[in-house]
Amino acid sequence: MGRKRRVEDQLPEHDETEPERRSRRGRKLALLVAVASAFAYLVRRNQRKAEIDEGIWHEAPAPAPATPASTTPTA
């Protein structure tokens, strides 16, 4: 059984003179998640670009070798 309290012992429900203090932990966590997701997005985007560039580089035809007939001798 709980002890009985008098009216003076009870805490006031809301004090208008002092604004409610909020924890910054939620905002910091949201900012951390946003920065981490942006970083992950940039890393993935760069990896995709590198794979595309690598694929294009490897699939590009080799340059035709210069034939001796096409060069003009200088004497």
C-alpha cells in the first residue's frame, strides 16, 4: 500500500515560468543518421560510377596499330 500524500507534497503538473527542457540526444541521433546515410549514398554512387567506368574502359576497342604504309617516311 502506498503512503498517503498531502497536497503540498505533490509536484506541480506544469510550471509556465520555466520552459520545458528537451534532450538534444534525439536531434543529435537524427543528424547522425542523416549524415551516415548521405555518406553511404555517396560511397555507393561512386562505386557504381567506378564500375560503369571500368566496364566501359574494358569494353572499349583497342586502337588500331599504325601500319608502315600509312606513315610517311621523312628523309
